[in-house]
Amino acid sequence: MKRLCIAALALASSACALADSAPSPIYGVTIPDGYRQWELVAPAQEADPLNELRVVLGNSAALKAYREGKLPFPDGTVLAKLAWKHEQSPEFKTASIPGAATTVQFMVKDSKKYASTGGWGFGRFINGKPADEAQHQTCFACHQALVKDRDYVFTKLAP
């Protein structure tokens, strides 16, 4: 399959997406090939009303920046957030497990291409298809309001 690269730097692993992956509105971010093999940044549990279990994964540029405490993140950084409905395990009543998948979201750092949004492009996908433009319009505003001082990134590296 042909690959479309959304970010490539000599120091970072490229984040390439399958050619048949539709890009997100506004930002043009696509689903990176192989993102499920990226390293864990941190897990999270989102309370109601979303009631989700989430994990954030990062490509090699992201993890290098996290480990070095480097802000702003360098161009080529890509973060992925995977989310599932939160369910009680049928086998172990005190355990929470992922249920139905809800979204997969990406943040792609390219300080020139996304200069107007703090250097970040956003992609939110449901069942492999990009969410609508209205959902993408909320991304940067939320990050800007709450975590501007951390280069617009909510997730801290888990110890």
C-alpha cells in the first residue's frame, strides 16, 4: 500500500498513514500506520459522562522528549489516545476493563504547518473514520485553555 507521511524527521520515527485513511477535517491528520505498537505514555480513567478507559501512546520522538523533560515537544512528535467504554470485568468484580471502543485521537507536532494552533494538528476518529468538523473545532480551544504551559499536552509520562 502507498503511505502518506504526516510527519518525518531524521531523529523521529515517521508517522505514516495508510493511503485509504481519510484525513481529519481542519488539520488533515490521518491514522498513523503501526501506532498500536508505540510505547505507553500513560493510562487514564475518564469519569461520567464519558465513562472511558484511555491510554496515550507516543512515537519515539514523543517518548524521547518526555524522558528528557523537553518542552516544547519537537516537530515529528505524535501522540495517540485510544479510548474505550469502561466496564466491570465479569470474571473479577473489582476490575475495570475496556468495553466498546469509542475514539482514537492523534496530536501531530509540526510547528510550521500548525502554527495557528500551537504547533499541533489534531485528528479524532470513530471506527476508523474522522469525526466531523464541529468536533475538531473543539480540540485546540480545550488544550489552549487548560494546558498551554505544557505545550498544549494534557498527559504526563507515567512513572
